[in-house]
Amino acid sequence: MDETWAPEACTLPTAERPFRVAEFDDLFATHLRDAERVDPQTLDLTLNPESRATVEDLTARETECCSFFTFTLTGTTELHLRITVPPTQTAVLDGLLA
């Protein structure tokens, strides 16, 4: 993942950003089954169901520093995470899976 995807609107301290990027990298490397870019503002991910606690924790913390994200988590046998951003933040979705 490209570590420069965090936009200026992110309030996470700069020193902590590489660690957050590493958390997303690990989640995707370990649990990502499928990714579909629905439109420029929407990314749908399918993840292993055992990653639910990790996904819930990571998305909650990400929402605290980057309030422009909307995360919707559904499913039990397959975990589906929909990530949406406003039109001005589409580059963030590009960077998430780069």
C-alpha cells in the first residue's frame, strides 16, 4: 500500500500514519477475499469472517481521525465492508488497495 494516501484532512498524527497503513496492509494481506470498486466514491471489500473484531476496531479508529470515511460492515459467513468517501477524497480509495 502507498503510504502517501492519507489526505491532509486526516487528523492522525503524522508519526502514527505508517503504523495505521501497516494495519490496513496486514488486514488485506491476511483476510481480504475480494475487492470491487463500485464507483469512484465506493469500495466494497469481502473479508474472512474471523477478521470481524479487527475490522470493527480498525474502522472505528480510522473514523476518529478521518471523519470523511463511512464504513458499513455486514454479514456473518462472509464479511462485507463498504467504504465510502466524498467526491473530494476518492484518491484515498485508490491508495487503500494500491
